Amino acid sequence: MAVTGPLEEVPLERLRERTSIKWRHFEPDVLPMWVAEMDVVPATPIRDALARALRDGDTGYGRGVGYAEAYARFSEARWGFAPDPAASVTVADVMTGVFELVRMVTDPGDEVVVTSPVYPPFHGFVRHAGRVVREAPLTPDARLDVAAIDDALAAASAGGSRTALLLASPHNPTGTVHARAELEAVASVAERHGATVIVDEVHAPLTLPGAVFTPYLAVDPRGLVVTSASKAWNLAGLRSATILAGADAAATLRTIPEVVTHGPNHLAVIAHAAAYDEGRAWLDAVVAGIAANHALARDLLQGSGVEHRVPDATYLAWLDLSRTPLADPDARADGGVVTDASRPSTALRAAGLGVNAGEPFGAGGENHVRMNLGTSQAIVREGVARLRAAIA
Ligand SMILES: Cc1ncc(COP(=O)(O)O)c(C=O)c1O
């Protein structure tokens, strides 16, 4: 039976005409399966909302908390929890929100704990903010290691320093959906150390069937969450996001400098709100396609020596190549490094497959690559074929 859905709509030759970084970073013969862009066109309600705004000249400055209001309706419908839009600030994008929160809740030179391997900008933005990264790596089965987080926060807060824990929920790159009990344990450990928990929930709408996503603010009123429709509806080029505060963190958010709120793009807010309110059926179809792609990749990788654990969320496949000929025995992870080349990723690029190297994700990223399956089944097949050819 022919596979259908949003991930199947754009043929490769049309994708190659795109000017976004995914399609322009590598040589033209490389199949790009790396940065977190999906190979879709935006849902019809999003295109309609943007067309209306342009037709009507609604192209001025944005105002208010309409972003968070739309998100709260979506969150209530999906997860039975509505954050308070009154305790929100619309910002330019997720990482701007994270960056500003880190600056607000810690002081220069303080430590911020991250759960490596994790999205490289977590390392890079913390360093750029003049803070120091302390890693509390995930367990070998890619779960939060609450004891390691406890130790890291104890060390980071020693001597009365302020500190924060920066979480990705669901986790990028492993796609782990943290269990409610894990988040509760993290919240209580953080409170004990006086640490602020900042949670990036941008991948949450991409939670796959069978997994249960828990909004962090549902378990911790001290928390601060940053989220956006940019991943789940592929709107990274339409930049906006929201910061949401738990009841006990709302006062912190009120002190956010005005300059930070100048970033969001009014048209982007319109697009993201349309996604949350009217893009739910489209999202369901994408999520079903992603689940099918992970299953397909797992099947195609059987017997290759590449380990692919089908995740609980999102389109990222975190592949362990340490038992393949591409493995580098001297590999050392270095979170946030600017260069994205490792021995495995360089060999794959030479074989015509563009993926993210694992090392910039930090501890545990050695000899891993991150492959983006937010695409058609034909591209998944071709990508895995190139991968298998490179390690044969
Ligand atoms: C976990 C995570 N946070 C943030 C971002 C980037 O979001 P934004 O472009 O809104 O800063 C990404 C993009 O891949 C991501 O995976």
C-alpha cells in the first residue's frame, strides 16, 4: 500500500531547491539528514493564516500573550494541563529564551547542569552567557540520572552559588520522554539545592504513540519552560517561541528585560498560533509518519552493527556506530564544539550521507551520529542504504 501523509508530499528534486541550511550546507550529492528541519510544507491552516495576514496588511509589531494562549489550549487538549498565559513572555526563539533565563537565574561564572549527550547549543549558549557547563550524563539507557543530577547540583551550588538545570523534554538527541516520576524527582532535588529548572519542551508535540509526555509545569511550580511550534510544525524560519513560568517562578519572569521581548516576529506568532489551534490533525499525521520511519530504519539497520533504539519522541535517530568499522577509538566528546566533524560523520559525508556528529552533544556522544527521519520513506531507505554501504 502506498504510504501517504505530510512527510511524503515533497519529492527530492523539490527539496533540493530549498535554500534553508539543511539543503545548502552539504555538497549537492549528499543526502542531508541532519539539522532539525522536516521535509514537509506547512499545514494548510498555517499557510492560510499567513496569507490572510499578508492580504490584510497585518504585518506590524506583535503584542500580548496570544502565543501562550494558543499553546495553553493545545497543551490542555493534548496533555490535560494548561499553563497560565499571564505568566508567559513571547520571545524570538527557544534558545533566546533559554539564554535569557540562564542569565536571569545565575550569575557570571556560575555552573549550569546539562544532561549530556544533549542538543549542542545547550553547551554553546551556556558558555556564551559566561556560565560554566557541568554535565550530569544520561544513564546508559538514555534516562535522566537523578543521582548524577543531585551530585552535579550539589557541586554547582557549593559555596552558595546560584545554579540551574537545563533539561530537554523530550530529550534531543535520544528522543527520551521523561516519566512523571523522574521529573518529580528532579524537581525535588533541584529545590533542595536551590537550583532553577529550565525546560525546553520544543519536541513535546512530537511525542510518539505509546509514550506519555508530562509538561514540566504540571509537576513543578518553580519551573520555567521554553517552547515553540518550530520543530513540530517545521516553522524554524518563522521565528517565535514562548517562555512559560510556574506559579512560583512568575515573579522571576516579570523581571525579564524589555529588550528580550522585541525579538518575536508577529507573522511567526500568527503562524505558530494557527499550528497549535488548527494544525492538530496535520501533526497527528506527521507523528504517525515519524513512528513508521523509525520502525523502517530499525528494520533496515538489522544486522548492520548500528544500534538504533526507537525513541519515544521526535524524528531524530541517535545511532551508535561504536561497533562498526567507522568507530574512532580516540573519539572524545566536547559539548558545543563549533566543528561538527567526527570520524563517523566525515566518513558518512564522503559516502553521500549528511548527519550530525555525536561529539558536540557532549559526554556519551562519542561514535554516535544523529540522523533526521523527518522525511519520506524513500529518503529514509536511501539514507540507510548509504549508511550501510559506508560501513560494509
Ligand atoms: C531541543 C531543541 N531546542 C531548541 C531548538 C531550536 O529552537 P529555536 O530555533 O526556536 O531556538 C532545537 C532545534 O533543533 C532543539 O532541538
